[in-house]
Amino acid sequence: MRATLVKVLEVALVAGLYAVLTVAVAPASYGPLQFRISEVLKSLVIWEPHLIAAFVVGNFLSNLTSPYVGPWELLFMPFANLVGASLCGWLGRYNKWMGAASYALVIAAAVSLMLSVILNLPFIGLFPPLLASEAILIVGGVPVMQVVHRGILVLRGRLASSR
């Protein structure tokens, strides 16, 4: 019971952090040339698969403030995060870099598709810069999130021993 509560709280904390970081750097978080600093958190699903839900919820919450808010942002993109995070978590068990790269690829493709439909821009022109941004943040964030994950494990250990 306590372990489940801790995991639910972790999902809520990471979802909120993702949304706050995304909104805090708007308008850079939205559009054809976006750089969501919050994307750096996404590789956490490699070590903590229960956080997949955090990125689905966090994406939904952060997209409420998007200039493109609507079904694409509120349904399609959270679903793309579910797919990307699940793939990252699965592949990341075997190779953390492949896991992170797969997440970057899924999100770059999804954002490119969404924006190509909404803005009537060519997918092929949108995809390379979005993939570069996602790869820098998600793949480049792996070493940072490894350190964060070690800190989470230490904190969990302290919480468990204080009972």
C-alpha cells in the first residue's frame, strides 16, 4: 500500500514538474521550432517505468496552454507520449541510449505530423529540427537523469528506514 502511494505521488510530482517547466519556457515550448527543457526528464522511464503515466499527464497539462490547443494537443500528443515512453522503457532495459533515442524519434514524428496538419507545413521540413531538439534533450538528458535516479533511490531508502 505504501509503495503504491509513493509511486502515485512520484507520478504526480513528475507530471507537475514537466508541465511547469514546459509552460515556464513558453513560447519556446510550442511550435515548429520548439525546445521543451522539460523533455530532459523523459529518460527517467528507463529506470522507473511507472513514470510513463507522468509524461502522458504532464504533456496533457502543459498542452492546455498551447496556442494549438485542441484534439491534436490534448489527445494525440499524450497518446504519442504513452507510445514513446513505453517504447523507451522497454528498449531502455537493454540499452538506455536506444530507449531514449526511440522516445525522441516518436515525439519528433508525432509533433511533426501534428504541426504539418494544423499549420499546413511539410512534414519533411518540420521533422529534422524537431528530432534534433528532442534528441538533444531526451538522449542528452540520460546522464543527468541517471544522477537524478540515484538520488531518488537514496531518498526512497531514507524514507523506508525512517518508518
